[in-house]
Amino acid sequence: MTESTLIEHLKSDSQEGFVAIYNRFYTPLLYFISKYVKKPEVAEEILADVFVTVWNRRMDFHSMENLQAFLYISAKNASLNTLRSPNKVTYLESITSFENLLIEDKDTFTQMTYVELLQSIFEEVERLPNRQKEVFKLTYLEDKTVEEIAQQLEMSPTAVYANRSRAISSLRLVLKSKNDMVLIAFAILINY
């Protein structure tokens, strides 16, 4: 489906369009929110609220850029509001104000671009063997230490290091064939 088709499906109350948008933005937005709140369950709750708002305001979106700006700014605002006060989540009223705010907010725009690149990386992470995938996600998505991962997965710290190393090597090999920006984003991710 093209981007304009997705927006049209969303506006026509199509669950198929909404699901396609959800699938397209779920992983990058979850990663983006996790950088703020650090708790996976809270990040998922914030993301669910953002997607509910998208569904409720589906008639307001006229382009994918418009929707994307709304998603990222809403996610950032909801994350910051949650950090300030867990009971208060507010959203900007005008959809077009999100595009303007995104242009003015260089940090969010940079993070959004980075997160979009990470989407390509995490598509490849999903293809890793299970243990490598688990170790990689716990290390780079949840910021867990080797000891925490070893305890959670009931494996030795040496096994954690080995699985992480194999995952990084496999991903480097696969990502070399992709866009240079994806490889740079990967280098930033593993050295962050």
C-alpha cells in the first residue's frame, strides 16, 4: 500500500489501514518512547494511548508526513508528561501544529530519523536466532547489564557476551548490504 492509500484507508474507517499504520510505526515509536521512560510496560501503555488518539482523530490526517509528525510529537509529549506526572497526558490540539513543532524541534526530528533507521536494523534483529535476539534486545532496547540479562535468561555472563557478539557480527554482515545510514545508525546503537 502506498502512503497516500494508507491515509485514505485510515480516514475511511478501515481497520486494515489502521493496522498497517500501527505495524509500520509500532517498533520505532516504542524504541523512541523507551528512550524517555525506560520501562517497557509504561512505553507500551503510552504508545497504545497515542494510537487510540490517532484512531479518534483519523479524519484530521491529510498526509503520511502529517501523521508521522503527530505520532512522534504526541509520543514525546506523552512520555515527558508521564515522567512529570503519571496521571496527566495532554496532546496538542491542531494536527498541523505538529508538523511545525517537528520542524522547530530539531532534537525530536533527529531522533525520529534515527528511529526510522533503527526500524531497518530491528527488522534484521527479528531474523536472528532466539537467544541472540533476546540478548540483543535486552542489551540495546532495555539497557540491561550483562548480569541482569544472565539472571533473566538463566545463562552465564560468558554466554550473554557470546550471544551478543554473534548477534552484532551477524547484523554487521547483513547491514553492510543496506544503506550506509543504516550501518551508521547500527554503529551508534551498539556504541551508545
